[in-house]
Amino acid sequence: MLQVIELRCEYKRNPLGIEVKRPRISWKLKSEARSIVQSAYEIEVAESADFDSAIWGSGKIQSEQSLHVELGDLEVASRKRYHYRVRAWSASGEASEWSEAAWFEMGILDKSEWVAKWIGVVKSEEQLAEKPASYEERSPMLRRSFAVGKGVRRARAYASALGLYELELNGTRVGDEYFTPGWTNYEHRIQVQAYDVTAMLNEGENAIGAMLGNGWYKGPLAWKDHYCLYGNRQALFLQLHIEYDDGTEETVVSDESWRTAPSQILMSEIYHGETYDARLEVPGWSASGFDDGKWEAVAVVEQSKDVLIMQENDPVRKFEEIKPIELIKTPLGETVLDLGQNMVGWMKFTVKGEAGTEVVLHHAEVLDKEGNFYITNLRAAKQEIRYILKGGEAETYEPRFSFQGFRYVRLTGFPETIRLEDFTGIVLHSDMAPTGSFECSDPLVNQLQHNIEWGLKGNFLDVPTDCPQRDERLGWTGDAQMFIRTAAYLRNVAPFFTKWSRDLATDQREDGGVPFVIPNVLDENSHSSSAWGDAAVICPWTIYLCYGDKRILEEQYDSMKAWVEYIRKQGDNELLWNTGFHFGDWLGLDSKPDTYIGATDRDYIATAFYAYSTSLLRKTAEALGKEEDAAKYGKLYEGIVAAYYDEFVSPNGRLTVPTQTAQVLGLVFGILDGKAKERAVAKLMELMEESKFHLTTGFVGTPYLNFALTDNGHNDAAYKLLFQQDYPSWLYQVTKGATTIWEHWDGIKEDGSFWSADMNSFNHYAYGAIGDWLYRRVAGIDMDERVAGYKKILIRPQPGEGLDWAEARLETMYGEIRSCWKRTDDGMTLEVTVPANTTAEILLPNATLETARENGSKLDAADGVAAVREAESGVELTVGSGQYSFNWAVAQPQAAE
């Protein structure tokens, strides 16, 4: 039976408060039959869930499209909820029933509808002009009361802040989102969250309020300890819309009628932590509690409302709880909790003691080689939670406006008897739906996969940060573009990167240059390094590929084009990029002493990425039907490649830059061809043998190294590289007990000492980009890029010596893809799942038509198999949707010594 399932609007299930004026919906098909392809669909939209009066209908549309279908000429209105349902027909004519109904609700669509005011604490002119000398500042609470005198049909709160806010209604926290409104360039974009508060209202007296924190807006950012980069005062913005059963409406807004009082939070900062004095608690005295007469008038804060936007990305939420595995007494006598996992979030703890007792939690990623608590790598970040007891019964606390990156927690001031059950690590990150998994026969590689995933969870907290612990935590563009394809395998990161890409376009310079970090908090000269600024092109293109989302290309096209044109204008040769500052192959191991930059010529890297971004821009223009631009950038690309050859390839085809990274970029970016390509492959293998199959690449070369080997006939070398356990290698970190990806290959050296003190993060996801190769080559799940979004799937596993089996799953916009290969006594098996409304091309490596079978049948007779042919690399098949199990005889590799 054909079914339409998992309806989504703008990637989300029943989203509340969207601002997309042309909403798109997506769905999946489910059927037990094979080779199911949609031939037509129909959509209905209604104001009520029973669809008794549809307000819009598509009619029956002949189309296979089931992703990002625009609702035609449907005119949406602010704060209105729309219910929708879908039915579909298969190519054989089978019709589904109507799907279960789903809905989306609009937020505020017109800036003129924002009638509330920004409000904050009253400050004198002297206070406003004063640059803070420290981050010590008490978090304010703001509140007002209001009456509800009749039945409420629906109530929505729309809230935002300069800084961070936590909203409260009638003594209860509103929503489960954290670090709202998120981090943007607040001068141009400030997100607003929407909340359904219908059930939280009481008949009669009500009180609504919020507590504010400095957050990214006002607190210190980056390693220069700069404060107030966006503004010097916190403020709240709130509109509460109440619709009554009788059809009337009332709006409660933030304005001069509100009152304010200081909270119990004496200090709260992203880097430094939080200080809370429980002695200041008064029963019922909270952000929405009673006003005891000590609350004061608020001030209206000057801030444009034109920059307000409804929330775009997925909010930060709590996801997991981790209990400590051990209580350690260090050689220095410190009391330290070990959670067993490097995580990001905070500690929730319970403590009992006398009033005025202060307990302190310090957070760290590692212990030093003597086993003592180590925080030097945090630089200026304190990562410190201070709690002052009110006394009496046991007290439980967790922070609100600060997060820490840690595995170990040092306890100071706690009672002598520490109970592990009194402490819980709370994991927080952006709410991105899990989509991918990978597992294989090697436990160390499985731990590597675990570390990659935890690197993502730790660093995807509203923006893609480089690291979550020291005084940095910035959205480095280079790290993001290196890891985005791996991230898109593990999670649905489309909303996350859509929002971040818009931030990038907002912060992009007028000349097209791209800041090193997004949102940009660095100085005006910190912009436009190759491989970093290329995130402007690579990230939107990757989201398009992985989710079939053409709109992100439409939105970002001007930004993508501006970046390529920026490069074009650099120097005196528009076909080479040989000017300006570049990070180069950052942290490459072939670097000179006392430098972070690898040996690969920076002009070479810049020109290679120039070619790559131009090639993607040309593809983008083609995807958008911009024929003139496609021709223009196709010609530019050809010119760059010719100049690259003139500059970096000798007459006899040898690359003049003799590093691993140089060969890798030329090969993977498709710049090299013919004899030059052959020589680059040979040179890469020569370099691999010289290094005894260890990498010397840095941030630029590492994500592509294994692809360069596998895709050029040296899959065995790629596996050798993967399985190395001594420095430098991915598994070296694993053997040293890593639970996340490190910034440096030898963050902890063999003797237990550290690589450095000032730049040594133990949760830095960039090198986790090896995951892309694990999923696309080892497990073999890939796509035909000519048909984005996994509409046409490629299953091409590349088994290698050292693995007996590997299995991967990927939940795409169409449904689950699965690839699982295993070695058997006489050959191999491959189990494959292909979702409905897609097709797949499958490679059975080293198989022959004579021995290959599908569930015991010859391939040419198998149900769902559309085409079969024997190729040099094995048997290639084209199949429709369904589950398949193939087996074939193949010579077994000799066991590794």
C-alpha cells in the first residue's frame, strides 16, 4: 500500500512562527513494493484540521517532485496556522490515501506589526558611556502583570533580546529553547522566537517576565577580551497576542509599564561561567513572580525593530544527561569528577550546606601527565560556576546563560563526602535531527566515528564554532566548509547552515571579501583567506547537493558571485590568486619550525580554491538557469586552470609544489588531467611511502586526502592511512583516550606532555572531515550530483584490507539509504535499502555476472533491477526503490601482518 508520510514544512515538523512567505513542503513515500516512483501528487491547505473548507489546493500535479514543493499562489498571513495534507500516485497508477494532516504557523511577517518596545534597566549617561572594566554584572529580571477575564482560544508569545533571555509565565519557564535569541550580527539581524502559551494562562491575574544575560551581544568575545562588541546594554522585546473565544484579541507588549529588579545571578558570561547567590531568592520572587514593591521602572532602549526576523535555524536544546564515571583525587589533592566524555553544556548539581557557603565548579577537557586538573589551554576563559548556598535543605542548581566544554570538573568548597549521583552533565546543542550512522568491524574506527559525532554536537551550538571551551568559540569559515559534508551526513543541518549562510552574506564586505569568522567579531583586516572565505560558495552548494534545496542557491547566489569576483580583482592577474594573507595549509605537519602554516605554497592553495569555487559557481548558475553567468564562469574557470598550469605545472607535467596537500587539491578539485594527473598520483604515492603512510596535511589537505587516494586507484593506501595508530593519525588520538576530535594531531604527545598551551583544543571538529570518506567511500553511500538531494543514489562501497564489514545508514529527504557489506567465506555480501521515489546505481566490487546473485536469483531476473552490466571494477546495476541483498564470490585479500 502506498503511503505519504513525514510531512515537513521548511524541513520542520509543524513549525511555529516561520517567516517564509513562500513556504515549501516535503514528504516521503512508503511502500512494501519495489521500484516505487511518484507520478503525481495533490496538496490541500485548510484553516482547520478537518479540512472541511480547503482554502488552497494544487489539484493533481503530474510530477515526481516530493521535496521543497512551493504552495503556489497561497497567500499567507501573520500569526495564522495552516493545515495541509498530501496524497500521491505511483507510476503504476496506485493512489495513496490522504496523509495525516500537518501544519505550519506563520510568525510576524510585516515589520509594522512589531508594536512592542525594547526595554531594559535604567542607566545614566555616564553608565552608558562607560566601557566595562570587567564582566561582573548582575542579570536583571523584567516583568509585568496583566488580567485575563474570559476564555482563551489561542495565545502566542514572540520574544527576543539584546543579549540572552529566559522567558517565564506565571512562575513556569516558557519553552525548552536555550541561548535565545541566538547569535547573529545584531546590527542587521535579530531572531525572534515564537511560543504557544495558551495552556499557561490563568483566568484572572497573570504575570509574564524574563531574565537577561550578556551572551554574545554584550559579553567578552574572542581572545582579546573585548566587551560590548554589539552594544552595551541588555534589553527585552516581547509581544504576547491573546485571542479569546469570542473572537476578540488583546496584545501585551514590553513597554514603560514593565518593572525590573536584579536577579540572583551575579555574573553570567559565555566564556567565564556563572555566579549565583541563592541567598537572594525570595519565595515567589522570580521573573514572573510577585512584585514586592522593590521592583523599579524600566527604560526604553533605542534599537531598531526593522532587524527583527523570526527564528530561522533550529534552537539549542538539552539532549542527553551524562553521569560521572569516577571521582578522582589528583596528586595535588584536588577533587575532580570524570564524566568519561568530552561534552558541551553544563553541570546540574545538588549540594547541602550552611547559608553563605560558596561551592565552585571548574571545567576542563583533560588532565596533565601527572594526573592533575589542566586548564592552561582555556587561555582567559574561566569556565567557572560559583554557587552560594541559601542553607537548609538540599539545593539543586544548573546555569542558564553560559556553556562549558569539558570532561573533568574540579570541585571546591563541597562537603567532604561527594556523591556521584548528585552531579549530572547536561548536553546542549542545536536541535538538528540525527540522519546518519556508521559502524564497522574495527572498534578503533568506531570510536573515531563516535568522536566525529561528539565533535559536531559540541561545536554546533547555534553557530558552527571551532571549539567550545577556550576564549574563542567562533564561527570560523574554514572549519565550517571543511566539515559541512560530514555534518550533513550525521544530522539534518540544512536550517542550521541556511541561517549561518545568511549571516555570512550579511557580514560579507562590500567588495565581496568574507570575514574569517561568522558572525564577524574580529578586526576589519581579518578577512578573505583562501579556503576560509570559500565557505561562501562551498556551504550553500553542499546544502543544495545534500537536501535538493535550490532556494539556498537562489538566496546566496549574489554572495557566492561576490566572493569569486573579489578573488578575481586581487593582484594584477585575474586568473591567479597570489596576493593577500592566507592561512595556507593551517597546522600542516610539513611546516617550518615555530609556525602554524604548512609547507604548501599559499599562492598555490589560493589559486586551487579559486578554481574550485569558480567551478561550483558555474554549476550553481547552471542549476538556477542563469545561462549567461554559467558561460561566463565556465570561461573564467578554464582561464584559471590554464594559468594554474602555467604557474604550477612544469612542461613535462610535474607539480612544482611537492607536498601531499598540493597533489591532493589538484586531484580532488579536478584541475589536473592527463599526464599531470598521472604524475600527481605518482608523487602522492611517493610522498605517502616517504612518510610510511602517515599524513603531513593540515586543515586544507586533510579532508580530501583519502578521497585523492581511493579515487585514483590507491584505496589500499587510504586504508593504511586510516589504520595508523602512531602519530600523526586519526587513531593516535583514539589510542590516547580521545572522545572528541583534537585540534592538533599530537595535542597530547606520547610522553603525556602537550603540543602547546595557547592553542590546543581537544574538541575541534575540522579533522573529523575524514567521516565524509568513511560514509561515501568505505560504506559507499553517495549521489549523482547532477540530480541533487539523493534522488539518484550511488552505492559504491570500497572495501579495504583491515575491515571485515561496514554498515552505514542515511536518512535523506526521500527516506533511509542503507549500505552494509560483509566478507564471507567464499566472497562478499551487500545489503542495500533504496528509498521510494529514488533510483540507485550499485557497484558490486570485484563481482562477475557469473557469480553475482540477488536473493539467490540471477541479476537480470531480479525484481527491481532495471539494468546490469559487467565493468572492470565489478558488476554495476541500476535498481529502483526497495531492499536488496546481493552476494558474489571474490578472491579474499591476505590477512594483514
